[in-house]
Amino acid sequence: MDQLQDKRRSNCTVHQKEWLVGKHGRKSANECVKCGKCEEVCPQHIKIRDELEKVAAELLG
């Protein structure tokens, strides 16, 4: 049973690394194509495209 738990822990560690480092398809703020799909589904009605533009300008100059 200990080997199974070790394997699960190992898989969890790998998954966390991929999540944090691998981006899982995420992009930087400056890579937004301004399609608006995110704003269509945002329950807080945030102007995400505008906010990403501000973030990109602030962080990337």
C-alpha cells in the first residue's frame, strides 16, 4: 500500500509542477487576441480585455 501512496504523491507533484510551470495553455496578458469570449462568460461583468491591456502595459512597458 505504501508504494501506491508514493506513486500518487509523485503524480500529484508532477501535476503541480506542470500546473505552475507549464501554464496549461495559459498565455501572457500581452497575448490576448481580444476575442471577448472571456467577457461573455464573466459572472462579474469585468472588462477583461481592457484590464489585460492595462496589465500588459504595466508589466511589459
